[in-house]
Amino acid sequence: MSGKPKIYQYKNIRGLVNRLRDDLRDSNNGGSDFVLLYAYNGTGKTRLSMEFKAAGKRKRGVARDTLYFNAYTEDLFHWDNDLSNDTERVLKINSGSGFFKGFKELALEEKIFSYLERYAEFDFKIDYEKWTITFFKGDASHIKVSRGEENIFIWCIFLAICELTLDGAEAYDWVKYFYIDDPISSLDDNNAIAVASDLAQLLKRRTNRVKTVISSHHSLFFNVMCNELKKTSHKTYFLHRGNGSGTYTLRATDDTPFFHHVAMLAELQKASESGKLYTHHFNMLRSILEKTATFFGSDDFSSCIHGIDDEVLFARALNLLSHGKYSAYEPKEMGEDTKQLFQNILRVFLDRYKFDLPEMITETTAASRGRP
């Protein structure tokens, strides 16, 4: 281990933005291609993404430089529910946004669908004259998709535009940065894993073309992004803002077990107590064990499993069960024997390592309690 993690404090959001932009300077000048931020809801991630975008506009001679995805992106679409006849429901596009510059000329349907078919089972058609989107499934047309389906569709539009940008499309040659904030707020864990994996594969294609900031409160999504991008040039931080405070604290997590693992442990404990355990929980548990073993200077995560009758057998079982592929379509619940195995491993791990929540996390958790 290489000393204590770096902690930066900023009295205002502009100072924080400057830090992030400095981190993303030219790779040949010590910069990184990616910055990953883990932060709880209520920290101000959406505001940070908008301030990051605004900083690009303030540069002399630069109209804009950031293509972002956040809660405001979803506001670029709204429903016309055809209240008169209740038959021709369409999703309307705010065509005046720069987000859609070149959208009509580039005919993105095929690219959008190549992503959409991974997550959903409906189709769509874009009317570029009326700037509306019609959804259909089988023989049913003008259907109203669910909120989650709508969100994943908008996300697929963003991915298609990112792909065009990385491929050098002239309509998006102004993009220097992607800023992606919590793209999976309405998705279950399995789809969150799939979205993170697909996003990472896309972004790794040409990291020198566009720099990327990704912020999230979703520990599983964040964990997958860290794992997928660990061989790239990147920085990872835990972002905190005290309750009612205007001061932002940025804690580097490059050299220590990520702070978000504490949140992951809480999720695993909750799942274990409820009995609603799925195979991907083994991936989460193994990740935590590996980080803990590294922290204590051990070469193998099995050193963290003590107090079980057959430690070697349990280590082998954990190794086997945590190597399943991520599935977006077939979330598999553990069998009763496997649940018992998982609960035993988690129990002895927590009994051995007494995780105390740091003060800054305790404050944040209290501040965000009751938030979605």
C-alpha cells in the first residue's frame, strides 16, 4: 500500500470542476481518460454535471465541449398521450436542443436499436418531420412504455450518439468530454451490470478521442465500471458534501479499498437478511474480499475466510460461484444450499473484520436517508 489516500476540499463547486477538468488534461501530460465518482444521493452530482458543462462554455472562443447524460437529459422527451382518442400515444422530442444536432441527418435508428435490443423487447420508429417517437410491440402500435423502458430507450439514444462521436461524426466534433451521471436509476441490478459493461466497452474503444466523467450513487454499477476500466488511465474518487455544507470533499480511492465497498457490504447484509440472494451477489462479495485481502497484504481472498469448518472448500466454492457471466435477462436466484453458503461466508467475514462507518459516510447516510 502507498500511504494515505489524497483528500481534496473545495469551498465551492467551481473549484471541484476545475479539479476534474485538470484530471482529464492530455494523457501525455499526466492526465487521465476517465474520472469515476462515487457519491450518495443528495451530494449534488446533477448540479456538478451541469457546472462541468457550463465551465466549457465559459472558455474563451468555445461554445461548448461537453455532451452530458443526467436527469435533465430525460426532460428532453415528453409524452403526448392523445387525450382525445387515447390511441396515438407518442414520445415527443425537444428538437431545439443541441443534443439532437445532426440527429435527423445521421438516421440513428439502427444504432439505437443495436443497444435497445439488449435490454428491452419493444421496437420504435422516429418521425423526423414531427419529431416524435412511436413505440410498438408485435401487432400493437403507439404503445405507452413503462418509465423504466422509457429511461433505457433514452439511454440507448445517448449511447448511439456517443458511438458517433467516438467515430468522428462531424455533427459531434465539438465534444471533448462525456459527463454521465447515474444512467441506471430505474434499473434492477442485473440490467445495471449489463449497462455498465456495455458502456465501458464502448468508451474503451477510443479513449484518446473524448475524456469521460462518470458519477453514480449505485455501488454495483460503480463497482463494475471500476473493474471494467481498471486497465485504463483513470482516477476514482469518493465525493462527499456535508449536510447543509457548501464544502465538497474529494477522497482519492486509487490506493485503498474503495469507500463504496462499505455501501456494498450494507447491500449484501440487507440481501442476506431478506433471503433475496442472486448469483451476482457472489461477484460483489468476492470483490470486497479481494480488496480486503490486498489491504492486509495477502495474495488471496481466501485469507479473509475464517471460522468455517472447511475453509478451503468454501474458498473454492466462492471462487467458482463468483465467475458467472453477468446476465441482463436471466437473474438467477440462489438455491437454498447456496444461500446458506453465502450467508455463512458473509457472517464470518463481518465477524472477523469490524467495519466502522467513517464519520463522513455516517453523516452522508443520515443526510440522504429517505431519498430515492
